[in-house]
Amino acid sequence: MNVYATAGSQARRYAVLTIVSAVLFAPLVFVVSIALSSDQTSNAMSFTFWPTQWHWDNFARVFSSGLPIGRFIINSLLIVIPSCVFMTLSSALVSYGFARLRAPGKDILFIIVLSTMMVPGQVLMIPQFILFREIGWVNTLLPLIIPNLFANAYNVFLMRQYITRIPTELDEAAQIDGLGYFGIFARIILPMMTPVLAAVSVFTFSANWGNFFGPLIYINDESKMPLALGLQVLSAQGSAAQTPPWNMIMTGSLILIIPVLIIYYFSQKYLYESGMMTGSAGIK
């Protein structure tokens, strides 16, 4: 009886999850349907939910259709790559200090760092814009790159919780062999942080690759726009006499979406492992 009850409960859970997944997946299906449509369908705005046309050549045409998709992608990569590398490394270094080093007031300083997560981004938006304008960074990629080179509170918290699960005996053994703090970090701790390093890199990539609001504030020239902002600006260029090339714009949107889906798919193992380690560690 219990076996049948358990099987029925699992079937209901799977049914609910399937329905929710289908609802969440529906917008992506519609994006694919528009992206694969012909120019005639796009001009007539006669799209269907399920793809009935399969113009795969749209992915090649989008780079020669007058939309500077290639330039947008390069700008996005110029923002994303340095951010992922330096944000991950700087967060790892700061979290190592909070997790392993002994210093007066370290716990108070850690609480202050965590409290910055409660400050709304809208509060800092105007002061940051004034600062970047005064130093001449407006209409450049620097306001989108430089702040993301340094550790933020969430990543520090995530990595610190992970490091606290690594046995301190490894540090002591390394100290006996003559390693200092930086040697222990580089040769012992950092290699064991692979899951959480991958998780922070994925989060940083996702946040910066699809960032729209930041470029909207700082970037004015079309040639300097990343992909997320460039697609929105191009979609707003239609008029009563001319509709935007929605099939090309949705093709560009798929180019924006696909890298995130691929990265999340191949890194889900590390996301799970980092969640298990950090979720079971308390603040010490």
C-alpha cells in the first residue's frame, strides 16, 4: 500500500513539474519560432507559437543584415571575460582571508561586508554615475568592467562557507612543509575550490552577459553597446511604415540566450556540489 502511495505521490510531483517546466519553456519556443521565420512572415507579423518555418540560414544572415551583431558580441565578451576571471579570483582571495586568517575584528568586518548586500542598487546608481562621469568613463565600457573586477559580498560569503568545510589539517601540514599563506591558498585551497569557483564564474557570466540596465545608463554609441542593449535599441527603431526585422532580432536573442544555457548545462554538477558544501556550513 505504501509503495503505491509513494508511486502516486511521485507521479503527481512529476506531473506538476512537467506543467511548470512547459509554462516556463513556452516563451523560448516562441522566440525560436520567430527567429526561424522568413522575412515575409516577419514583415506581416504573422508568427505562430510552434515553428512552422525552419530558416536556419537566419543565423548566418544576421551577421550581414545590417545589424552589428558581431560588434555587440565582441563588446559583451570584453565585459564578461575580465569580469569572470578577476571577480572569481579576487572573491576567492578575500574569502580565504575571512575563512583562515586570524585578525582582530575580522568577524565584525565580515558582518559589515555582508551588510552591503542589503543596500539597494538603486541607492548607489546616481552617485556611481556622477563618479564615472567626473572621471570620463561615461560612454565607455569601463564602468561595466572595472567594478566587476573586484570581489562582492555574495561571492565572498559563498566561497568562505565553502572554505570552512575544507579541513584545517591540510593547512597545518602545508605549513610544516614550509608554505606560507599565499602558498597554501594557491596550492592547497584553490585547487579544492573548483566547484564554487565554477559556480561564481557562472553567476558572474550570467549577470554580465545579459546585463541591460548598466549599459543603458552608461553607453550612448551603438558601436559600444553589448548584445543585450543593442538588440533592444534595434527593436525600437521600427516606425509605422517599417516594422523592425523581428526574425533577425530574435535570432540575435537566441545568440544571447544559447551561451547561458550551454554554460548552465555543463556546469550544473559544480553548481550542485558547491550548493551542497556551502549550504551545510554555518557562519562561524
